[in-house]
Amino acid sequence: MATLYSTHCRSFPSSSSTSFPPSNRFPAATVSLKPHPHLVQHLSVHTQQHDGAATVTPVESNHSGKRLRPEVLPVISLKESAVEVDFEKDESEVTVSITVVGASGDLAKKKIFPALFALYYEGFLPKHFTVCGYARSKMTDAELRTMVSKTLTCRIDQRENCNEKMEQFLKRCFYHSGQYDSQENFAALDKKLKEHEGGRASNRLFYLSIPPNIFVDAVKCASLSASSGNGGWTRVIVEKPFGRDSESSAALTKSLKQYLTEDQIFRIDHYLGKELVENLSVLRFSNLIFEPLWSRQYIRNVQLIFSEDFGTEGRGGYFDNYGIIRDIMQNHLLQILALFAMETPVSLDAEDIRNEKVKVLRSMRPIKLEDVVLGQYKNHTRGGVAYPAYVDDKTVPKGSLTPTFAAAALFIDNARWDGVPFLMKAGKALHSKRAEIRVQFRRVPGNLYNRNFGADLDRATNELVIRVQPDEAIYLKINNKVPGLGMKLDRSHLNLHYAARYSKEIPDAYERLLLDAIEGERRLFIRSDELDAAWSLFTPVLNEIEDKKITPEYYPYGSRGPVCAHYLAARYNVRWGDLGLDEEQ
């Protein structure tokens, strides 16, 4: 196989900072002896005398406006409570203003506003909040509400009073038109926010749903003209891409930090908010059966697979500047890999988790060009329907070599994972839409039943599959005997199918991440050193691909991708796990 790969699948070349002056920062969240105002809402402190000793019992209030995370619920002594808990400051004095910068864009309409409404509908937003859309488009409050209302659904549990809740939410939505680089426009936004905040202590969250080339301008103007000025916090959510290589990423981070502190920057990767990714650490660290197996001794390979069954569809102009490696692999899949492979963190604290992720990324071997396969979809006719090629997209430059598919073999050079291949595969216009993690275990030494499986011994190995989307599930493939007098073996699934097990619909990833940002929970957001380590891993091979003008292998729209991806897997004695989808549940 390796010979075939090197002969047929090697890629060949085709023939064919801005600096900003020092400025005032956003006021960072200050450390004080008082707890977070949101926490105060949920605690009532009861003192009881037992044998002369005072005890304090934290109790969740009946207010349904916020969730209280068990992992951050403090144990408060009577002495501490007298100092730390500010009984005079209740939720009537605090408000949260959420400004969606780029409110007229698709992301805001399809994801951010619906996620905010879902949080409101479920009672997770504070009592006093305001949602403000900010964009260059001319629009009234009524027009914004009409636009937003078209994307809102009461999908969670289909509860009653849906229309009433929508009306109440839309009344909290306002619009302000302005340029992203205008301090004067942001000053007018600040005035409008203060009107709605009504003199309460204000916390402000800015969601930058805008192109990365205007991130810094927007942050600068918001910093100087629209940050919270009365002791509340100010936070900024930054959408990917965070640069396109190590140099541009570092320059972006440096520019942002002229106006923000690191703990005010929330770099969002929505894949980290998906339910099955959240469940990854729970599965591993709270189940004794898995943790002892999570190493090179028992795991033969790990596969991270992402596929979409559609092409760029008019978004090729944006995509062509980044390609599938920057768009999917360097962030989504690499973040999942780090969570999967990290050592047990000291605690569930955000910094402890992110510390372990950084260690994994820094332990990874530099990616070699021969361990990367590139592909680009071409036109294809199937069932009488003609599907276009990538370069048929009118927004894509003719003759573009940008890959729409990539596969890569990565290695972690530490004691736990030494020698275990982590195979990534991501592509557009493939045969199915899915994102999953596949853990293929080693063969049983001296397996007594090898002859019952015939020549295909891979069928005798166990495989753990974590399907992130769609149809979320976790299942383990095991071998078992078919009932009867003979000795016929079968491969079955121990299956946790979320739709069958849980009646409640799974929240969208943006709901979890927006709520985390409001609460100041950072564990699912990317820290600057994580970002540096991720780009350090991919930048050299990306530069080599572009410098050598590597021609991608062309694959038909709707196929399983380039043939060379199978040779790459075979080089490490691996078979892609998504080839047998017809036998899965």
C-alpha cells in the first residue's frame, strides 16, 4: 500500500501590519470580595446553630432566570458570607446588554438571535437584559424585529406561551446603525444602551459577527466609546477565523490586546459547544471502564472525520482564501483532538482544562507534507442531476488550487500516545454529512476466535464511535455469539442513541457558548497560547503547500473523496471507519 501511495498519490507542483496607538482598555472584571452578581441571585444564606457552631447552607433560589453550575457553587463559611455576599445588590440593580455587531449578516440571523431567544425561552438569561443589533445597514427597531422573528422557533419541548415569549423577547431587541470604525457611532450606541440599562449596573457583551479584517477597528471603537463604565464587566466574542497562519494570528492577538485583556476575549469555536464534544470528558473521566484503555497500549488509531454533502454554494469567495485545512482541521478537529487526548486536568476550572489542551498541542510532531492528502471536488452527474465543480462557483477564481478536502496523519509524542496515528479527514461535497470521532482498539492477543472472522481480522476489533452530528450517538462495537447451536459470531452495537434515550431536544452549540460567555465560563473558549500552538503545528505545511502550488486530487461531487486518502490510511495499517456506514445504526 505504501508503495502505491508514493507512486500514485504524491502531489506535484502545477504547471500552470497595522499598529495602533496605546489606548484605554475595556475595564476588566475586577477581583473583589464580592461574588459574581449572578451568583448572588441564586443563593440564600441560612444560618443555624448546632452545638454552638454556625453553619451556612447555600440554597438555589426559585428564580428560573439563571442556571447555577454545580462545579462553581462555593462552600461559604459564616465569616466569609458576612464579607463576601452583598445582600443589598440584587438582580434588579444589574443588567446585561448584548450587542450583536454585524446583526444583518447570516450568522446573526440564523444562529445568534435564535440562540439568544432559546436562552430567554428556557429562563437562562437574567431578569434585565437588552439585545442590540449593530450594523452598517439602515434599519429601524421594527425592521430588526421583523427580520429576527422569521428565524425564531420554540423548538425546545414545544412549551406553551410560545408567541407570548417571542413578543417579550422581541421587545428587548433594538437596532443601531453605524460604521464599524466610527467612535462617534459607537458613542451613540453607548448612549442608547444606557437608556435601556436604566441606571442599573451594566455588564456588556459584544459579539463580533463581522469579517476578521475589521475586528480590531470594531474593538477599538467599542473600547473607547461603548464599554461598561460603572464597574461592570465587558467581554467580546470573536468568531473564527483567527488569522490564516501563525504570523497573522499573532498580529491579530497583539492588536486586540491593545484594547482588551486576555480574560475579556472569548474566541468562539462552535464545535466545542456541541453536546457530544461536551460529553467527551464526562465519558472518559467519569467511567472507570474507559480511562485505563485511553492510551497506546489499547488504542490502535483515532479518527476525526468531518464531511458535508454540499459544496461552497456561492460562498466560494470566502472559502477560497482559507481552504478546508484552515476552515475545519486547524480549529474544529484539532480542538476536539486536544480534548480527547489530554491528561486528566487538576479540576474542571477553565484554566486547568486549557492547560492540558496546550500540553497536547505542544507535544505534537510537525506535520509532514507526505502525511497530507489534498482534494477538490469536480462536477458530477448522478441520478440525472448535474452537480457543479468547485471552480464552477462564480465567486471562486478560475484555476483555483484551494483544497475542498484534506486528510492528514498526526502524532502526539508523549508517553500516552507515542506511535498512535490520529487521522483527520474533512471535506465538502462528499457522500454524507457527519462529524464523528472513531476510536479503533487493538486486536485481542491470541484471540481464540480469529478463525471465525475469516481473513478480515479488523472485524474482530472493538471500535468506539462518538457521533457529534447528525443524529447524536455514542456506541461501542463488540463481538458476540449469534443464538443457536453453531458457533457463528456477530458484531453488535452497545448504543446510546440520544434521540431514543432523551426526549428533550439538544440545544444548539451557540446557546451553550453564549451562556458561558455571559457567565464568564471560559473552558470552551480558546486561549491565546492554544491558538499559537495550533497555528505553529499547521503553518509550516500550509506554507509548503502554497509555495509548491500543490495540485489537489479531483474527486466527483457526492463521492467518498480522493482515492489517495485510503492509501494514506493504509500506510499506517488503518482503514477509515466511515466506509461501512451501511451496517451502522
